[in-house]
Amino acid sequence: LEMTEAEKTQEETTKTVEVKESVSLSTEDLGKIKKQIEFYFSDSNYPKDKFLQEKAKENEEGFIPLEVLTTFNRLKSITTDLDQIRKALGESD
């Protein structure tokens, strides 16, 4: 069985997987990420943040997925790369 050009193109397109490379951020940006996320959970913000509290209630252990935080504009303006966020938080208290 011969494949038509359209079928070959479709097959190649199907095989192509977009690989998003993790871009290393500067030490300054990693610090900004850490500071911003620490603010989200700080005593001055978290008790008033109904959205985060609702997200915490969705998990029996009270965890909030990092993906939720990447929807916040301040963090989004730095990065939405979960690996970089994890790297920044690895140095968090």
C-alpha cells in the first residue's frame, strides 16, 4: 500500500512532538520567583486570598499545584516553566 503525500505529511505531523526546552533563568529571576511565591503564602496574603484557600480545599492535604500559581500574572510575567519554578523553590524556606 502506497501512502499519498497528504497521508505522509499527516503521519509526520502526528509523529512530531513539540518539546519545550527548559530555558535557564538568571539568578535574579529565580530570586523573583521565590519571593513572589513566598508572598502568595505569606501571613499577610494567604489568609485574605480566597482563591488560594479554595484551591487548597480541593486537595485533602491542602496542596496547591504549581500549575495554579502559573496562572497568576506576576509569576506568569517571569516564567510558567515548572522546572524553573521548582528550581527556585528548592532554595525556599
